Amino acid sequence: MVSGSTESHLILIDLTNKKVIGNLAAEALEAAGIVLNRNAVPFDPNPPFYPSGIRLGTPGVTSRGMKEPEMKKIAFWINEIISDISLIKKQLKMTFEHEKKIENRRKIINKSKIIKKTKKEVKNLCRKFPVKKIY
């Protein structure tokens, strides 16, 4: 992204190497205050309701005035949370079939200390960049 640019971008992240479905990633990130969508990736081996990826857009952060340093911080948080939930899922020996059940995804999310820590950091960042009112 170019500094000062108001251009909108979409970012698609393939999670197949993390062995986490987009549903779990999106729900875990939302629990930390980072909102995005689950999304299919090219040649996705998973069914559409349980895709292998997530999709996020830049308008939510650029409209607040955030730039590259903040985007790097957000990318770090996304990676940290996805890595953590992937590890928790592995420790709990959950399969793809287990992960499809919302109660199992909630169990993974509730076990993550990283999500709780990141939620505080996200709130602090958002306080520095409040949503601008449009009249």
C-alpha cells in the first residue's frame, strides 16, 4: 500500500498450511477485535461452507487513518492468533470434522491466551485511530 493512498485492496490468505479452516480463523480473529471473512481460495480442497482461507479489506483501517506501520502490526496479530489456534487444535487432536462444529471452535478460541492479549492491543490501537464521523 502506498502512503496516503485511499485505494481499496482485498487480501486473500490461504490457511491450508496452518491446518485451520477459515471459519475458525475468522471467529478467533473477531474475538480479538479483528473482523474479516472466511473465504474459499483457488483450488480449495474444502467445501464452500468450510473454506480454507480468509479475506480482509483495507478500507476499515485506511478510513481510520492507519498506514503501513499499523497494517504490519495487524498482520503480526493475525499470524500470531492463527498460529496459536492451529497449535491448540493440534493439542486437542481435533480433525476437520471436529473443527466444523461451532462448539469445538469456541473451545479452541476460549483456550487461547493470545486472543485475550491481542484484544487489549487492538482496542488500544483503535483508540489512537477512532472512526471518523461523516455528516
